[in-house]
Amino acid sequence: MNANRLSRGRERQEHEARLSVGIVLLPRFTLCAFANFVDVLRLAADEGDRSRPIHCRWSVISADMKPVAASCGVYLQPQEAFGNPGRFDYIVVVGGLIDETHRPDPKLEEFLRQAARHGVPLVGLCTGTFTLHRAGLMDGYRACVNWFHHQDFLSQFEGLQPVSDQIFVVDRDRLTCSGGAGTAHLAAFLVDRHIGKSQATKSLNIMMIGKAEDAATPQPGLALGFETKDPLVRRALLLMQQRLDAPISVADIARHLNVGKRRLERHFADAIGRSPLTAFVEMRLQLARHMIEKTDKSIGSIAVECGFCDSSHLSRMFRRHFGETPRALRPA
């Protein structure tokens, strides 16, 4: 009797939900990408933060129902087997560590193809986009990839150019996201579409994320003006991007890349006509300029986030490079 009552209650709940999402977790998935996405749904589904799946429903699904390990080592137990994908409005694939994208999963790929045949929109979060591509489900679609994995994507999918300068991309029935906090904004986009803007705003406010960002919002940590085919310089620039708030010395960069400091400097001079130190400073100044123009953060906060001692240090370097002060760029 209790089982029947639960079954009837669940069917009624699924029928009433305006947004239903099936979530597939890939091995070593990124916990924050999953958590940000599902918490927006949770908070939008009910009054306050009571978490009842009324307005929307979500379920972690899998082929074998075995617990899935996140990249941080935490295990999560799926709730349902794959079954009929048509019972969901969206199927979401949450990726994580790049090494896992090389491992094919025939059962998952067939399930995703079945979902596509049913007309169910597919969502790739973080490296989940790689899995959609590997299943042959992104041909003719634009795909968003985290700037950190841009080169990995190019090496795996020859001839395809990913979008790595915005937080998510909506291209018809394919939605892809760079990961991290961007997944919360993509989830808010879906809540806005199916339930309403007020519910989307409420979710983000409770999560202390602030206002919803649209798809074209730039990813933090972009290449910031440097393009080169030199693999050594690309790796060095990528390392610099990861340390914009806490700069490391050129010697430490060379040591990390297992090359000599002079060799690294020669490669930079040949590839981009700058020393590694000059390039690093310019990257930090470009990021500071972006934050000054696009955010309301104080000049002092921006200075710290971009690796400068204080606002005076940033102002001196900024004027020397751009010919004007940071405050001159701020709207009146």
C-alpha cells in the first residue's frame, strides 16, 4: 500500500512539474558544476528553500545504478536507471576531469542518441560537451568549452572550433556550458524559460550569486589578447592564466614546464614579441581593464584579484600601459 501511494504521488509530481531534468554524472565529474546546476532547480522548485520538487523535478540517472565518484573523491548514488529519456524535458551530462573524456561509454552514448531521436534537448556541463561530441550529437551545433580545455577540445575533435569566450551557449536543442558557476546561470536560464524569472532570480539570490548572467557573459581567465601556435608558449600562458591573482616568477614557470628560463624567453620573443614577464603583466592589466569596465568592484579589490599590491600600484602600471587611469574608465 505504501509503495503504491508513493508511486501515485511521484506520478502526480512528475505531471505537475513544469521542468523535468535527468542528470548523468560522468566518472570524476566536477562536484561544483553539478551542485550549482541542481541547487538552482531545487530552490526554484518550491517556496523559500523547502526543496520539494513541485515546479521542477530532477533525478540522477545511470545505466548500472553504481555510485559515481566526483573528482574530489565524493561518491554520489544515482536515483534511476536510464529508461525512457522522453520522460524528461532535458538530459544533462556533467563532466569533469579531462582524462575521462577519452573513455567511450557505449551504453551512455546510445542513451543520448535515443534521447536525441525523441527530441529531448541535450545539455553538456563542463567536459560533458566532449561526451556529446564523441557520441556524434553536436554536428552542426555551436559548443561552449571552458577556456582551460580549449586546446584539449581541438586536439580531440579536428576541424571543430569551440566557443571559449562565453559562459554558455544555447543552440536550438543543444545547450553547453563551460562549467563552474556558469552552470548556475544556465540552470537559471532554464528556470526562467519554463517556470519564470522570479523563481530564477530567487534561486541565485539565495545562493548569493547575484543577478543572472546571460550566455554571452565572458568566461573569466580568457587568453587576454595573446594567440600563438607555439605549444611551449601556450602552456606558459595557460599557467599564467591560472595565477593571475598570485603571480609567480618566470623562473618558476620555466621550472614547472621543465625548460630553462632562457629557452622560455626565446620562445616568447619569437612567438609574441614579448618577454614572459611583460606578457604576464599585460595579461593582468587586460583582466583589470575588463573588470573595471564590466563590474562594480572597487579599484582596490580589482588590484588584489589581478595580482597587484594595491590600487596605487595598479594605477601606475595601468597608466603606463593604457595611457589613462583605471578611474577614467569608470562610467560617470
